[in-house]
Amino acid sequence: MSNEPLSASARLSALLLRAAAAGALRRAVCSKPTDPTLKRATVSPRRIKAGEVLQLETLHTDNKAKQENLPLSDDATAQRLTAFFDTFDQINLLTSVGDCELRRSKGGKVTLMRDGALARALSADEIPSAQTAQTNNRKKTYILDGSEPFLRELGVSDANGRVYDKKQAKFRQINRFLELLRDVEHHLPPRGVLHVCDLCCGKSYLSFAVYHYLTAVLGREVVMEGVDLKSDVVEHCNAVARALHFDTLQFHCGDVAAFEPRDGAHVHLVVSLHACDIATDLVLGCAMRWQSEVILSTPCCHHALNHALDCPELDSIARHSMLRQKLCDAATDALRLLLLDANGYKTEALELIDPEETPKNVMLRATRRARHMSEAEREAAMARYEDAVRFFIRTPGEAQDAFLGWGK
């Protein structure tokens, strides 16, 4: 028997097999392949007729996926995984009791992070099950299961990955947001570094969730920036990012309207959750100016049009304060979508979460059209936006000019 120390890839494969045997394995995400024909790969538990196996799935650059089932009890599986892991520069192992990560630098240095903590957790007498062994007829599951370290750091779940009762709605909201991102992630560049901004980020649940999803689940290299006016919140979020080793996630204190991304980078994805009133318009204005490929924005309160509404045809609705507010909520979001249309985006208004949990449940989702608009098309689309503004705000003046100004 050789006395040589195990390589990082061998130690990682051993941890993966221990987690699988204990029922704690969620998946391993392999990214940054050395093989140019590969995009990424995953290893996850599956249940087939013959029993539980590890399914090795590789996604190739031609977008074809291949699956290989590896027996848990076969000694050759460890060797197969070790050799496979040697062909990737980043691997994230995700379990119900903790995560670890392998990174290989450009100079060839290999680092396995948090492996000791994971090994100790897997040695515990009681290990929370990941419940991820799936069948071909599996039920729909959340993208996140509660065991993610960032959810524990943010107080959404406990040390065992159980989501706190008071945080169940927030947990569902985060998962739904990621599902809506997953539906349009193919609009993002397939290779290279993704630049992401969370504007008016607040406590930044979404910042951490999106960063985790893009890096740990999709295996992408990401630079992400959050922006908010509250200095204490920004300081706390930066501390959490450091604790999680989210090295390329950074938060800034400042005005969204004046913010510019780091090093003038092109921002591919802009997200925002419940930016209050016209702050949502500032967010959308930044995203349109940057020509971001994907925009996910969930507005909060809508006061500006409520104060400015001047439309005799709608007096039968507007004279009732509750109906007036509902009308202005829908009209404001419709105007925003028209403006996005005029700036070259395909737009949707979607339900984020059950309205019984929060009335702020509309998401505005926009993806940049592949074909550039002609000048005539843009002028016609902008005219539709301006006509709609003048319908809701009939009298020319400061209020009308403010809304028309967003289109400039």
C-alpha cells in the first residue's frame, strides 16, 4: 500500500462517497473544464431499479448532455471520480451538512477548502438527510433546500439546514426568484465571467442566492456588486460575503443613479427586489443604459403615478382610493414594460409568489432581443410609451415631464 498522501481530487471523491453513503449528498458541480469540448458536469445521487447510484452528467459545448451511472459500492467509482475531477479547475461539493470546494489556479496549485469541517460533520452520529436521491418520476423540488451556507448566515435556516418557520415565505420567495432566473439564463453569455448587479439590494438575500446559484449550481465565474444607501446594511453584507468566501461579491454604499460597475465592466444581469417607488425606475434606467442581457425587477410601492394621475376617462375608478392605488400599480408597471420594449427588450409581467404572502408579488422580467431595432421601430415603440404617459397624465407639466424623462 502506498504511503503517498492522497491528492485533492482523491480526497474530494472520498468525501463525496462518504456523503452519498450517509444520504447527505446533494450534488457536486464541476466547472472550468480543461477539456474544451465540455461546459460543466454534475455528480448527483439517483435511484434506479437496481438501487442507488451516482449519476455523472456532462454538458458539452454542443449543448448535448451525457449521463453515466456509477455504483456506490464499486471501488472503481472512487478512481473514476478522482480522474474525472482532475480535469476541472473548480468543483463545489454540496451536502446537507456542509460544503467544500476544490480550486486549481492557473499555475497549477490545487486547494481544497472546508474539507476538514465537512469530514467532521460526516463523522457525526446523526446526519441530516439531503433527500436528493431522485427517480425519473421525481416530484418538483426547490433549487435550494435550506442547507446552503448563505441561508444559515442570513438567518433563514438553522445549522441543520432546517428553514425557520418565520422564514418559510422568504425561502419560497428566494427559490421562486431563482426559478424565474433559470428560465432565462440561456440569454446570458455561455462562457466567460458574468457581471451581475443587485441594485437597491437591502439585506441582499437575492444577492447571495443569485451568486450561489450562478457559481455553485451552474459553475460560472461571477463578479457581482450590490448597491444600497444604508451603510450599516452594506457593511453587514460585506462581512457575510467574507465569511462565506464569496470573494467576488462586493457591496457598495451609494446612490443607484450614480453607480457605475467596477472597471466599467458590461453588466450582463441586473436584479432588484422591492426597490421602493421610483427607485425601481432608477434600476431599470441603469439596466437599459448598460444594455444588460437580463433584467429581473420586482417593484415595491407605486406612489408617483398615484399622485400625478390626471385622466378623466378613469375617474370612475380613481375616485375610490383603494381602486386608484391598484390601478396605478398596474399602470406604472405597464408603462415600465412599454419603455423596456422601446429599448430593445422582450418583456413579461409574472407572479413572483402567492399574493396571500405578499402583495408585492409582480416581477418585471426583460431579456434583450437578439435583433437590433431599426430607428423606425424604436420611434414607434417610444411613441406608444409617450402616448400612454399622456393618457394617464393629461395635463402637461412637471409630473408628465418626469415620466417622459425616463424614456430619454
